[in-house]
Amino acid sequence: MKSLRVFSMRKPLHLLSTMPLPEAFIQAATTQEVVIDNKEFIKTIPVTSEDIRAAVEQVSNKAATVIFTSQQAVNAVSKLVQAHLVNWTIFCTGGATHELVTRYFTNSRIAGM
């Protein structure tokens, strides 16, 4: 029978963040013996073309049901339409995606997360 090894957490604890964090947050973590390395190596670049712009614009003129699964999607679509004017029923993931939907799509109804 194998024995269970218990590892104690070494201090300082080193974390890798793949998204930018505020410097104040990083400094606060340091006081708790947590070292955070910011290494943004995942980048999402919106695809824009006249076909995509036309398709999004066409949907923006309808009372449509739309699903947002990321902040990047909300940002990309809000740049293609007059977000505050569309009348959509929106489903989205929670957290920051929900916050952006609420900020940009003020005339739409958030039906669920």
C-alpha cells in the first residue's frame, strides 16, 4: 500500500497570473508572502470583416435572444452596434461578463446567467 505524502506549503507562495492584475493587488499579496508573476500570454483578438459587421448589425435591428460567453465577446459586439439602443434578451456568464453586458446593453433584458 502506498503511503500518502503530505506536502507543506512553502513560503513564499508563487502564483502565475495569465491576465494583468492591478499593482496594488500584487503588492497586497506580497505582504501575505504571495509572489504573483503577471505573464499575459493568452490574447484574444476580435475578427472583424464586413460580413461579420453586417451580420451583427442585422441582428441588432431585431428583438433577438443573444448569448455572451466572454467579456471579449461583449466588447467586440458593443463596438459594432449602438449597444444602448438594441432590444435584446441576453443570457451571459456571470462576473465581469455580466457587468459589461449591464453597462453596455442598457436597453436590453438580462434573462439569465
